[in-house]
Amino acid sequence: MVDADRESSRHSRRGWLAPALVFAFVAATITAGCSSGGNEPSVSTSGATACSATTVAGKLLPSVVTILVKNGSDAVSGSGEVIRSDGQILTNSHVIALAASGGTVNVLFSDGRHAPATITGRDAQTDIGVVKVTVDHSLPPIPFGTSSSVQVGEPVVALGAPLGLTSTVTSGIVSAVGRTVTMAGENGQSAVLLSAVQTDAAINPGNSGGALADCSGQMIGVPSAAASISNDPAAASTGSIGLGFAIPVDLAKAVSDELILHGSVTHSYFGMQVVLIPASSQTRPRWPCSP
């Protein structure tokens, strides 16, 4: 069964059924003992890789955060990364959706400190969201790479908080680029990851909104979905099977910049509509007379 990055609360789970695969958002239900700070980084590798996960983790983990969202009795957790030193933090829109109607957002840093956050803006269509914390010190923004030069087969490192386990690092390779992944979104609408980076680095519930980085320690994508083999989206809970998907960082940066500037995003689109012309209204063409 294939379970993608899944948005789940204590009372609801949603997925989009593709042939033999289920793709869903990956935000983890908060469980007791999983969101405490100050954890030592846990590093696991999948197969041989040229990346030094230790080096990348040491460089980026101070910028990677755990995001805790509550609304009434419902609670989810996800991941994010500092993108501006003034406290702007990039994550997935679905990670913070629970707080869009009156819930709370708290950010847990890798050093154990935490701070409340407000939603700067979110865009469900691209699944990008931004929250802001107010702290009395400058925060280290994560270095941006570019997704336009990502190549299939290159080693990568994923950083985030699967199941609320802060400062978790996994490694793998880029399995494919340019993927289009359709998943169940908000209010019965579909969400689409365009030109997604596919990776076999372990992506589990809670990794949503974290960072996918190259060997130089630059973010090239935002993990947002993972696949799990299942015929029932509600029962898809087998963990990573090596099919994870990340929003390309070039898109994530453009959308987050607009969210910070305007609080929302405007999408352009080109539409076409087919209209049938009744036979009775059709006329024979009139050709100009020959000279």
C-alpha cells in the first residue's frame, strides 16, 4: 500500500487513491513524549551515498524546527525551517491548516527552546505556508540551493521531525524529478505538487515542511508527501517505503516570498472552453470573388 505525506489528526485521516498507491499529506499526530526538545540528532542512512549526513546535519539542524499545532482536542505536528533571521519559518500549508480557524502554533527549535508563532500566510494550492515567531535573538536561516540543477541519482539528506521526533536525519538519493503528485487537499479540493523531487530518503508523517538538502548543505526541496502501499487511505500507516516527494525549492521560495510580502498568493492560469455550435446556426463560408 502506498501512503503519501499524510495530514492526520486524532480524529481524521485523508488520502488520495492512485492506482495501487495512496498519496497523502505527512503531518503527524502529536503523541506524548515525542515533541520534547534537546534531542541528539538521530541519523540513519539508506544505502551507499556520497553525502556526509553528519556534516549536512551539523550545518542545517539549527535552522530546522518542529511545528506543533493544536485546535481544541485536535493536534498535529510537522516540520519547518527558518528562512529569515527575523523569525519567518517555511513549512507546508497543510501542517498549519488546523490553526487557520483559531488554533495555536508553537515552534520547537533544535536546542530545546520554543516560541509561539502566528501564521504569516499559506497557499493550499502549492501546499506552502509561512509562520513567524518573535524572539529576542537572530535566527539562522537555512541556505537555499536551486532545484533547477537537481539531477537524478544525486545523494540527498532529509531533515525534520517524523512523528514529532525532533532533529531526525535520513539520507538517500534523488529518484526522479518533475513528478506531478495529486493528493486530497482542504475542503474536498485536490492539492497538486508540481515538478516534485522524488527521493528514497525516508519521509514519514511529521516530515512535512522540513528540508531536503544536497551534499553541500543547501535546501533543494520541501518534503510534503510520501507514498504507502494501501487500498485504504485511512489504514495506510506502514511508514516509509522509499517513495517521498518534495516541493522544489525554487517554487517554495517564490511562494513564501509572496506570502511574506502580501499574506496570500495570486495564481495565473490559462483556461479553454469548448462550445458546441448547433448545425442550424452554421453557415457556409463565403469566398472572395476571383478577379
